[in-house]
Amino acid sequence: MVLEEGKAPSALRGFVSGGERVVVLLWTSGDGGHAFLCRYHPTQGFRWVQREDLMGYKALSDGRSLDGTPLERTPLKPVLEELAHAVVAHCRAGHQLLPELQLLVDLLSPGDTLL
């Protein structure tokens, strides 16, 4: 994955009762762009994860809903920090790291200046 220089991903997040969150990360890259969508609990891991091409999700914005949860634009850094905690919690609970999470691991890897 090659991120376009100067183009940080945008983040949308919604809160679900019971502490779960729904998140959408949208970004452009050399191959067009990506949408990373998930529902998770920061201390329990992921309920579902989805990776899509950006085209179908460009229209997502404040007030739109995903998985029945209203989304609002959110600063990227706290969302990525919380997602990192969810990855650790997911692994500690003995769950297999889903292939779709590799994209998130790439985003969190040193060398890409997203924050």
C-alpha cells in the first residue's frame, strides 16, 4: 500500500451501547483508495472488519449511519490509538487476526507519517 503524500486518512466514528464503536477510515493511495470499516470494543476486540475500495464509501459523512450507528467526523490519532488497543485485545482473547486487519497494521506501522 502506497499512501499519497500529504493525504492523511479521514475517520468517522459512532458509539454503540455497551461500549462498542463503529469506525470508517477513508484514504487515497497510489492504487485508488481504501475504506476500512469495523465494529469493535476497545478492550475486547473486533466484532467485524471489512475492507473495500474507496469508491463506494466516498459519500459517507457526518450524520450517515453504518450498522445502525450514526457516524461523526473524528480526529484520526485517537481513533488509531483505540484501534491499536482493540487489535491487542483481540489477540489476547485468543482470536485470530483477520486478514482485513492487515491494512490497519500497515497504517499503524512505523514509516508512514499519518499522524
